[in-house]
Amino acid sequence: MTKRSQLAFLLALGLLLALGSASGLFYGLDARIYDRFFLWRHQLGMDPPVDPRIVLVELDNDTFQEIGQPVSRWADDYARVISQLFDNGAELVAFDILYRPILEKLEPEDAEKIYTEVEQLALLALSKPLVVIDSFQQWNEKRLTSIDMLHAAAESQGNVAYNNTLTDPDGMVRSLGLFFYVDGTPSIRTFAGRLAELAKGTPILFRRGKVEGLKVNRPDRMVINYPGPPAEAFQRLKMSRLLQGDIPHLQNKICLIGPAYDTSNDLHNTPLNLNLGTWGLEIHASALNTILTEQFLLSSGWWSHILFTLVGVVLAYGVAERAPTQSLPLGGLAIVVIYLAFCFFLFAHMRYLAPVIAPLGATVMSGLLTALARYRRLENSRKFVRSVLGRFVSPQVMEELLASPDNLQLGGRRKRITVLFTDINNFTPLCEKRSPEEVIIMLNEFFNEMLEIIFRYNGTVKQFVGDEIMVMYGAPSHEDDHARRAVLTARDMVTRLNELKKQKGEEAGFYEVKVGIHTGEVVVGNVGNEKRSEYAAVGDPVNTAARIEGLTKTLDEAILLSEETLQEFEGKIAGVEFVGKGPQSFKGKADKMEVYGIRWS
């Protein structure tokens, strides 16, 4: 697979993730991340503003002691507290208690007394902006209401609203349901919504499948922008204290009355209060505050799922493809952290809910698959080195090339190296005396012996041409003493061949060679194309080395090296003596060059 097709494949996978994200596939996972964002925002002191008009009136544990009667007899106490709230300046009062005593089970005189007390609440609902709750059971479309007189009075003023909360599958309350279907007709009389209508003086309408009057995330719900832990965000009053007459000034306040006692079943999980730590009253207050302060959390459009996901794919691909191998994990982690920080910035400063899971998942997927493909290409490169150069370079040179395969990329660079040419002396006449099969056996023995010596000194075999071998020292691996290595190679070649001649006899193999050595600056590198290439050295020093090798027979020397090579190691090798053969002329060169034979003990 080419890099282009690989990127196209990754983009296609990213697009599938983005479309799944846009359709809500990762809603639950995204929501849990934003739960953490709520907490971080609070810890950083970046909570949204709170409308100071909102006051929570808690029916606390002490209220039961203060009243001292069964809950069914509390109608007059409720009426007294609500009346006092209005008398002390409250603009709105919301009664988040489904008051429905079962009168049929009481004695007639008790039932009549309670009903008489309810009249006080009903009169308040008729004459004051008192919002009373209903509860709606969606699964059977059953509507639970307060006692009929109170409900009828509030409903006549349009002040009956549902107090249901929307709970996600993981048990978390994150959104406000804006309407419920009753007999197939949508009703937007939600508790917080109705209070907002009265406070703002503008209706919230549902027309043509859309909610008008506030910003929503879906047609039927609004994400609640919790302004910090509810227990810390809002002004709170205890109902037990109000019954004792301890009522503060409440000018223009919106008072929400609801249960906040230990045995209440009105506790819920919210992003800032886990383990059933938030009262329903606090959830309604947070939803109301979102509307009144217009701190709406805006869901991302389908285009953002695609944009952010595909950008993540491309970024991860670029990092995994180009970054140094050792920094890939750190680069991938940096992309993930930066994107999370970006999403948190959008949430905290712009109230924008960007997709998280799909872009991060696509980013990680793209990075891992690209890194895997890069690793496979690197392994293929290593195999290429082993297959192409394994017979031409020493194991040490091969390991260096495996560690830096870029040395085998097409292209060249200037480098000072030493070139050695060697061939068999009198090769053609010797071959004429033997059969082709014998020649092949003798050549193989000759090359095996010579390659062992060449590799011992980290030489690189450039080519075999018949009986000739061209060897480079100092390329592709870097060797400061390349000239010295070449001379020692030539010495050991001649020494080993003399040993074999003594052991096996003069006619058993090819035991006499000519060696020419020269040092200079050449251009080394791979030439060819992506499918087939060859490591080459190009330059006059290569030709000069070949011509020096051609002089050996004329000067009756097995080994000749140039003055340039001698100067490279300052003419000093233990146990080796260099004998000047005088200046020599070479084809194509105007100046003569001094060459040297060698002697060793």
C-alpha cells in the first residue's frame, strides 16, 4: 500500500467514526468526558454566572420537628410559608412538592379539615405567580397531579409544570426535558421552563418541530450548564427557619420550595455531584439559571464531527510518518492532550460541546496504523539491506546500515574513501588448462577466502567482474582509517594465498593476485530507481585505483598503492615497509604519481 492510499484509507475510517459520532454513537462516552470538564472548570474558578434572584427553600429534616404533624396535614404550613415569601418581596414561587394526601383513607372530619386548608394554597395559586408541579410517567403517559383544588387553581393560571428530570443510561442527569407528550401532543410546561417564561415575560413555544425562546441541543432537550456544585452556587433558606418567622428580604427573588431531607427519594447524580448527591430542587435551579443567564451549552454540528476527526487523522499521520521513531509516543500523547485542552477551552470559554471520542479515536487509530506501516517499511528496508549488501559488506557495516537505512536512499554525497582493485594474475591462461567446472570451484574458493579478509577490515565489495573485485573502505560506513584498512587487506590477501599454495599445491587454485590501492574524494550513493538500485562510487580516484592495479605486473609488485593513500595514514603501519617505485604516468592524467610497493615480515 502506498502512502497516498494509506492516508486515503485512514481518512475513510475517520469519516465513518465521524458520521457515527454525529449520529450520537459516542454520546455516552463524550458526556462522561464533559462531566470531568465541569469539575475542572469549577476547580479552576471558571464557573458560569449565577442569577442572584434564584433562592432555594429547602424542606429540611428540622421541618418535620417544627411542624410536628403528618405530612398530609401540612397544607396550611405550606400556605403560610408561601404567603410570607410573597409578602417579603418574592417575584415567583415554585412549589416542587406533589401534595396529594389520600383523603379517602381519613375520617370525614379530618379530610374536610385538610381540604379546607388546601383552599389557602389554591387561593395563592389563583392570585399569585405560584407554579405547581405535575409528574409525568412517560412509559404509560400517566399524569400525577397535586390535590385537585390546588391543581385546578394553578392550571387556570397556566402555572402547572412537569418536574421530571431526564436521566441518561448511566444514571446521570445532564439535560432538561423541554416537553413531554400527552395524548400525542407535546407540552413544554417543564418546571424550569415555566419559571423562565414568567421571569423573562416571554413564552417558550414549540413550532414546526423546533423550540423557540431558548437554545437547545436536541428538539426536546437542553443541556444543563451546572454553575458549580449546586450546594455552593445558590442562596438557600431552611423551611424550618421560615416557619419560625426568620424570613429575609426577598425583593424580586424566584423561590423554589422542595424536599431536601435525608429520606427523600429526590436525589440524583449530576456531573458535579456523584453518588446521588444532588436534590431535584437543585437540578431545577441549575436548569433555570442556564435559561435566565443564557449560558446555553451548544452542541456541535455534524460538520464539526467530520472536521475535527479528519484533522486528527491527518495530524497523527504526519507525526507518525515524519517524527523520529523514539519520539512517536510523546508526539501521539501531545496530540491527544492538546485536543483535550482545545475541547476544554471551547467548553469553558465558548460553551461549545465539541466531539471528543471520535476525533481522539481516529487520531490514535491513524497514529498506530501509520506507525505500524512505517515499521513494516523499515523492516522491508532492513531486509533489502541484508539481501542486497549481505554478500558485499561485513556484518559490522551491515548493522550500521540497518541502524541508519537512510544511507541507502537514492542520491549521493561527496566522501573521501580508499578504493582497492584486485584480480587474479594470469587468470586467462590458467583457465585454459582447466574445465569450466574446475574454474568455478577454484573461483568460489578464491572469493570465499578474499571476502573473509575484506569483511575483517570492514570493506564494502562494490562489484565482481570476472575474477576482479572492487572494494571500498570508508563507505557506506564511516572509517577514519580507511586507507590503513585497505593496505592491511591487501597484505592479508597475499599472505593467505601463499599459505594456501603451500598447503594445496600451486595447481590447486588461484593463488597469485594483483592489488591496486588509491585514496581520494568520490561521490558515493545509491543509483538506479526505487525498484532496482546499486550502491556506487563515482570519481577519478576509482579509475586511478584500477590503473594502479594494472601497473603491478609491469613493476613486478603484487601490491601497489598511491602516494595519496600513503599520506592518508602517514606511511606508518607496524611490521609493514613501503618501497617507492618512482613517479608513474597514467592515462588521462597530465601529472605523474608516485606509487609504492609493500614488504612485510
